[in-house]
Amino acid sequence: MRLFQPPQGRAIRRTEWVTIERLSGLVIAAAAMTGCAQPPYSHIDTRDMDTSFLRLHAETYGFSAGLPTSMEITPDGGAVVFLRSGPRDVVRNLYEMNTADGTVREVVRVADLLGGSDEKLTDEEKARRERMREIGRGFTWFKMSEDGSKLLVSLSGRLYVVNRVDGTAIVLPESGAGPAMDARFSPDGRFVSCVRDYDVYVTDLATRTERAVTTGGTEDVSNGVAEFVAQEEMHRFTGYWWSGDARWIAFEEVDNREVETLYIADPRRPEQPPRGWRYPRAGKNNARTRLGIVPVTGGAATWVEWDREKYPYIASVHWGKDAPLTVYVQTREQREAVLYRVDPETGRVSELLRETDSAWINIDGDMPRWLAAGQEFLWTSERSGEWELELRGRDGSLKRTLRPAGARLFGVVSVQPERREVIVSGAEDPTQKHVYRVSLDTGAMTRLTEGVGVHGGHFAKDGSAWVHTASMLDGRISYELKKRDAATGRALPSSAEAPPFSANVELTTVDAGGRTYHAAVIRPRNFDRSRKYPVLDYVYGGPGHPVVSASGRAYLRQQWFADQGFVVVMIDGRGTPLRGRAWERATAWNLIDIPLSDQAEAIQALGAKYAEMDMTRVGIYGWSFGGYFAAMAVCRRPDVFHAAVAGAPVIDWEDYDTHYTERYMGLPQANPEGYRACNVRTYAGDLKRPLMLIHGTTDDNVYFTHTLKMAEALFRAGKEYDLLVLAGFTHMVPEPEVTIRLYERIARFFKTQLGS
């Protein structure tokens, strides 16, 4: 599960709003309102609500359309290649900026390759983009050859090899095996590989002939395709890997035959049959996976040998230039994991290191990173209680531990083996991110970024140039191409529209229960200190995703809510990352009790700190885990939270996927009381506050069944609630018109229930 804020979704589809009355009889019964008491502020006229900013925000995709993305610097540091769309579309074209003189040119356009035709996506590609939270069209990715001379792109399942210098494109032959997915160059640039119809294929660029490297793949038993939980929860989107000498390919075989199939029907189109998806629910069968190795010419696979019954999850695989084949595997409970080195000739493994954790192990999919022709590698670990970067020998022995001085490590950005340097992300303050350069030999560290904000970087392999990205607390954003040690550089061109205002946000901390919480407070732009305002708590509250950030752009939609007459707050309690192992692992075995208590204590502390917050009128809303949290808040803490909007909420964790749920909760069979305590239906009979449920009918992440089960439980308990059904939508809501109406409806709900 990953944080989602509409409209950060995928390809736009035609959508209708469906009222309760238009649904089937089952849903009408489950969604029926009882009593229908008059809301306390129903007299407030909300018809003149100004939604012009919502439209602007939606049509510019949160002012992200037109920003440079997918930046990659050529190996010689001479140019940076990037994607960019128009200011009000998501069709991205390919551009290049010269690092010496700053000139920018368009390398190739989507329209030129499609010749006026519309882009077509297969169901498999749509599902893959759903997992990646990709809303873009046109070129959503590109791959650069090892020497930087060629670029690989895809449109409508066809592959194109683009000459970077002159922009000429060669279309690779169509294949009877179907559209291409997950394509890339071989390390030597002589081949292009991809997945077609559940098998791995390779095209020789010299002859433009294609051959199957694996055979026999089907939807049930696929080759080279990452399984659902790998994509959705491990953030691993590939299922095959090249050897550094381009002679071999390792691939994942996924056997889904024992995995439960869940079916999704589109209520708007009853003439169409439901679509089935393999979805492993908590406590039930997972896909069975194994790792094979085949010659690039095809042939019999050599299967990698490890105890797959004990370690069924393939968390990450790494192979490539100057690197041996490694596989990182986990137990189902994710409390033990082993990194193995693999002999590709025999498939035998040797252990390099082992991680254990009494709560759970977080996966860093970028690791290991091999150095010195396979003689050393980098590894990240939390075993000390904080993320640390380790330099290890060929046999896995620890040589040195590194971490930014006085700061927490957030991740590795770039590795520059020839310079013996690594670039890392970290900060002293969990609301910020900065970039550091670290010497692998001395441990000396240099911070490369300054200013309160969220900083990042894209680096040339030789370290000679980099693109400094920054989103500052005051709302400024920048994409600046710099030489290695230059203080300033050249701005990458953007066609994005600027927001019409900056968020009136204050980052603060409050102490409660012996703990310090980071929070954001967003006030109306016409704020009157003499007034009392109802409060809206925008929440996520779950693992992996803090919401309090030193990026002013992160609060623009919340500013619109504040301008409707609210004070909006955001709080990160225990269970969220970036504050060390103990803070994050406090929620092991129970995902709600501690986070809900923290949220309640912290918001009450904020109310005591800021007199303008009317703590008798507090609403809470969120999406996905945040929707789950909001529903729990009004059911269990009506003393603090007086109304809630729950978007795409997980209701019953036994209906969510294995890898995410069991990481934090264990298997249902081993933790029945924890699952009962974390099930929102357990508290349906306790609901005393207004609750609106929102869900897309074709959601294949948090299935619509969650909201239907909650609606039925509330109906049977005689409780009132509102239900807003988004017909034909998945877990994402990217269509501008629907996004406008969605947030307008949420604001009207809170105005009616809380006043403003």
C-alpha cells in the first residue's frame, strides 16, 4: 500500500457518478440511511463555493504537468535527458539539455512516432501503471544505453530505439507474441529485451530479429513478470535481469495457480463480464516463485537453489556490470531475510549476510550495490535501530559503517565507484531531505544542499554533473543542472503553470504523552486570529508515508480546504518512517491502537497551543490507509473527532494483500485478536458521528468489497452514514472533472457537519 492523493493516478478513463439508487439491491440495502437526523450546520449555504482552484489544480495535475521528470545524465556528463509534458496534459515527450551551454532540444515527439494515431494500452500495461502510480501518457519512461548513444522508448506496446544525437528512431518489428512490456537494453547495448505474453524476448539490434529466451509462460505460470505483491508492496516492477557480459538472463517464474482469484465487475456496463485478478489475501495462498537462469540464446533453465519453503519471497535481485548475481529472500512473516550470492553455472547459493527483526524487515530494493569489479558491495541495514550504510567485502564481511553525521540516513542516491564516493539522502529533521557526498575510504561527508525543503539529486555516473531538485517550504521548486562542486547551475526548462498562491503553512512540533510529534498547520489565507475555526485533520497515519513535509507544494489542496473556513492540520505519529526503528516498529501486530492514540493526543495538544482551533468541531479525512484511519477515528474516538470522510478505506485486513498486511500484523491465524481489533466493522455499532465512505467500484488494490462490508455492518447496526460511489474508478482518481466534484463534495460534507 502506498500513499495516494488524487489526482495522482493513471490514464484517464471516462467515468460517471453513480448514486446509491442506481446500484444493485444488495448495495441499496447496505447503504440505506436510517433516521436521517438533520446535520447540525445544514442551514449553511454552500452553493457559492469557489471551486476554481480545484479545477486549476486538477487540470494541471497538481501543477506537476510540464515539470521535467525521469532525468538521466549521459555517461560523459555532457547532457541531461528528461521527459516533459505540456502544462495541462500528461503526454510526455523526450528532451535533452547540453550541460556546457544550456541549450535544450526536443529529441523525439510522441506524435511523430504515432503518426497521429491514439496510444493504446493493454490491460496488463494498465495494471502495471496502476501499481507504479503512473498517470503519464506518451513516453512514461526511457532507457539509455550504456554508452549514452541510444534511447529506448515504448508506445502502444511497440519499441523504438532513438539515436540520441539526431533523434532518428528505429521501430523494432512487431511480434506475434504480443505487445512489449518492461523493455531495456542489454549491458553491451547490442540487444533489447522485453516481456511479451508472459515470456522474455530478446531482439538483436544488428539484425532486428527477435527470439524467445523463455518459453511456455502463461497467465497462470509466467516468466519474467513480477508478481502482484512484488509490484504493489516491494516496489519491484521487473521479473528479469541481465548478466554484466550480456550472455545470460535471470528470470522469475511466478506460479499463480494456487492464488485466489477476485473478480471485478463494472456496474455501469452489465453487458461486460467481470475481470478476474489473482489477489493473495492475508493468510491465504501466495504465488509460488523461483529464479531461473538461461542463456540469451534460449535453452533449458538452471534453477537457483535455496529453501523456498522457508524463504518464499524474492525481495530483490541484482546482476549487471562488474557484479555477481545476488538474490535477497524473505520469510513469509518478513522477520528474517538472507542475501545470497548465486553461481549462475550451477544455481547454488552462498550466504553473504542475514537480517533479522522481531517486528519486521524493511526492504531496500536498491541494495546491494557492487563496487571494485565485484570485490565489495554496499548494504543498508536498520539492525542498530537506525538506517546505516555498510561497506562489505566480497564474502559479506563488514568493513565500515557510514551515516551522515548528526542526521538520519534515508537512502542511497548514487554510487560513483571510480571516485570511491556515494551520494546519500538524509536529514536531521524528518520533515526535510538533504543530499550528502560520502567518501567510502575515509567516511568524510559533505552536505551538498541548503535551505529548508525537500532536496534530491540525479547524478552522472562519473560524478561530474548532477541535477539538483528542490521543493522548498516557501513553495519554490527548482531543477538545476550543476557541475560537481558548483554552487549554482542552469535551470532545466519547465512548462508547468505556477500555483496562484503559496500555502499558509506552519511546521511545528507538539509534546504529548512524553513524545514529540511533527505537525503542519494550514490556516486560511484571510485568517482572523480573533475567530475560532473548525479543524480538519488530513491523515495517512500508516507505515511508509509521513505527511508532514518541508515542501510548500505538498499543501496546496489542503490550503483550498483551509480557505473554506477551516484550520487544516497534519500529524505524523508512531508507525510512520524517518524517525528510527523504535518509532516505526511501535505498531507491530496492531496497526491502529497506538497511531490513533497518538493522533488524538497530538491534535489535542495542537488545540491547546493554538487558540483559533475549535476542538469541539474536528473533522478527519484521508485516502487508502488514511481512509481506514478516518473511519476508525470516528468509531473509536468520537470524543476527539466529530465527522469523517474515509476514501477507499481498508476495512478488514483479512481482505488486504499478504505482503503488506502480514508484515505488520502477522498471519491472521497467529494474531486473531489483532485482526479483530484492527477491523473497522468491529466498531460499526459504536458509530455516533457523521461518516462519509467513498470508493471506486473497480479498485484492484483496496477492493470495493471493503466499503460494501462496512456499509452493510453500519446498516445492520442501525447507523447513519453517507456513501459516494465512483463508478469505473480504481484506487486512483485522475480525471479532472471528477477530482473537482470529489473535493467539492468532501468540503460540503464538512461544512454541513462542522460549520465554517
